[in-house]
Amino acid sequence: MKRCVLCGDTFLSADWNCPGCGGSPPRSKGFVAFAPEASESNDGFSPSYFSRLVDLEAGHFWFEGRNQVILWGLRRYAREARSLMEVGCGTGVVLQAVHRDMPNMHLCGSEIFSNGLPFAAQRLPEADLMQMDARKMPFDAEFDAIGLFDVLEHIEDDRVVLRETWRSLKPGGCVLITVPQHPSLWSAVDEHSYHKRRYVAKELIAKLVEADFEILHITSFMTLLLPIFVLSRLHYRGLGRKLSPGEALEIHPLLNGLFSKILACERLLIQLGLKLPAGGSLFAVARRPPAAEK
């Protein structure tokens, strides 16, 4: 169900006109906007970075590798899902991959920054896209699956986001999460990316359990590349040089191809059920209990 951001009533409707108060959300850059005041004044990301990001994502080993882990998780734990909301969809790189793999899935995407939504719409015109604050989701028991892909680390109140995610999922629905891992890997790239934290597995598990989720699966990924990540950070620390996120993502095509092959081998281990103990990122799948009421 949808939840009116003005009066709090819940309703079933094809549009966002509330039958209770008659109100409807405004629009920003052509998209329904539930938190327009936060679109340009938020410290979780730089909206000017979207145009750069959309050029870097295509074919990049990191984004392709993450997409493949996400798709495996959806097929393994949410294969019956008919609807997916990606919170913090950015330029739509994940939604596009999901659509190619699961063309019958109804896809929605939200982004706190309206600037990212035109890029997502260009990649996937079929998706329902909206401007939204992840801490105030206008839904109750609406989605079979929700994705939080490298989103939680940008938000100070990550516990609030997990509670809102729980409420927005249908009973039995799954949340799929990726986050950067290992605080010891903190670098200037995290600072430039407006990260609030890097996670450890115990922290993410504890926060999910606190929000009444059942943990279905958790594993590290970007594991086989972890030594390279560590050496890279040590190298630039030694030089006293700080890389911007764009510079950190730039890579020679030959290395990009090599890293993609390494991650393909790593995925085989994950698909075989091996839970990798360390890696640059963490992947978790959790479920809202089927009969839970809160």
C-alpha cells in the first residue's frame, strides 16, 4: 500500500492522490518527489557526480561484479518476487541489470537526489522512479524485494532506513544489501564518497536483527581482489595523495578485464555456498518474517 506523506493514511491507488486528504506529492525534474527539500541539501553524496558515474559504470569490473552477486542473490532468495524497489538507485545501473535478467519483474527506483533520476530513466524507461528520502518511505507492505546497494553507508541513521525497509516489504519479502566492509580500509575515497562508515559483518547483522529481520545469507565479496585494494590504499597513503572517487574507478582496460575474470571465479565460490570471511564489500540477504506484525 501507499502511504500519504501529508496525512499518513494508507491507500491502494494507481496514482499518488490521497483519498483521505486529497493531497498529492509535488514533482521534481518530472518525477514524483516525496522529499524535495532534501534533494539539493544532503551530505550523503554529491549530485554533480552522476554524470561522471554513468560513464564509469558501464563494463567496469566493480559494478559488473556487484551486479552479478546481486542477481545471484535475487535468483536464490527472491525467485518468486514480482516487484523490486531499489532505494538509492543512482543512475539505474542495477535496475537495468535486473530487468535484463528478470524482464517480468516490476521495478521501482528511488533516489534522494533528483539529478540522478533522468539517467536511470534513460537506462530503464519502464521503471517507476521517484525522489524519496530512505528514512521516510511512503509505503506499507508494498514490495516483494527491496535493494539497498551501497546506500546505508551514506546515511547516518541507517537503523531508521532498515526499519522503514521492513515496513515497506510485504511479509515474507526480502531485502538485499551491499555495503563497503572493513573500517581499516577507510581512505580518502570514502571521504570523497560521503561515507559515514565502513561495516563489519557483526554490525550489519546486529542492525538487521534489531529491525526484526531474519538473516538468510551474508558473505563478503571482492575477496580475491582485497590484497590489491589494501596495497593501493597503502600506496596512496605513502604518497600523501588523495584520490577522488572518479580517479579511484579509472582503470586500464586490460586490468579491468583481468579483474572481471577474477571476480567470475569468486562468484563460483559464492554460488557453491562458501561464505567468504573477508572482502572489500559485504552482501546480505534478510527477510521480513511471513506473519510478522510490528
